[in-house]
Amino acid sequence: MERKLKNAFAVWITGLPASGKSTLTRSLQAQLAQRGVDIAVLESDVLRQIFTPKPTYSEEERDAFYTQLAYVGEVLAQHGVPVIFDATANRRAYRDRARRQIPHFVEVYLECPLELCVARDPKGIYRDGQGTVPGLQAVYEAPDNPDVLIFGGQETPEVAAERVIAKLQEKGYLM
């Protein structure tokens, strides 16, 4: 198979809970697989069960969790494995840390109105008020200058994934 990657890269998909991050991640992963790119997905919901099995969602715990998540992504990228972070990362500092650690980094902001996120709420976090929900009880700091801005509810996941791939190609991370 022809190698499609110039460098291992990381894509961090951020947005409010229920904004469509996981749906976009699945579409992006499938489209990259069609191009022969096998990618590791670091899904915060899965890794949180391992790193913090009884989460409190305190600021200190979130900082530690996102430090660990960025480190795992950094190690994978250093070993030639491209990464998608499927993680809210409610503070800019968490995503900025990963950007500093991983040279080939793309930040994707899935902008979605809170009302639409609450209406979708597939995991019931808004309804149940689990922990401190970014956008409600906890602050969510949107990226100042994301590499790709996706409008949740207005673009299909397939079109959004194509836009992310176009950015990866533009930056020279993907042929």
C-alpha cells in the first residue's frame, strides 16, 4: 500500500458535550481509512474510565486528565501513529498544551448552540447534571482561532470530515 502520510499528526475535535464530536470522529476515521490511513482515536469518555474511574470533574482532576491525554497523543504521534482526540477539553489551556507537544496538530471546533446540544444529549449529561457540565456549570472556552470551524447542525459529518482532511492536506500532513 502506498504511504499516504508525510508526518504523524493529531486532530483535536472540541466542542460542547453532545455537539457531534464522536459522530464527526467516526466519519473522519472512516474517510481516513479509505485513504489508507489507520488512526488512533483517543476518546475522553473511554479513557476517563481508565485514568479517573470515579471522576469528580474538578478543575484539578480535569487538568490532570487532559495532561495525560495529551501525553498519550504525543507518544503515539512520535511513533508515527496519527491521532484523533475526541474530547471536549473545556479549557483552551488543555488544547494549547497538546498543540505545543505535538508538532503536526489541527484543532477542530465543532460550534453548536447549547440548546441543540441539550436537545440531542445522547448520554443524558445535561438532563442528569453529571458532574459539572461544560457550557452549564463549568466554563467552556471555545478556541480563539481553530484550524477548522464546523457548524454543528448545519453540516453533515461527511462534509465536515472532508473539510478536516482538506486542512490536513493544506498543512502538508496528508498527501
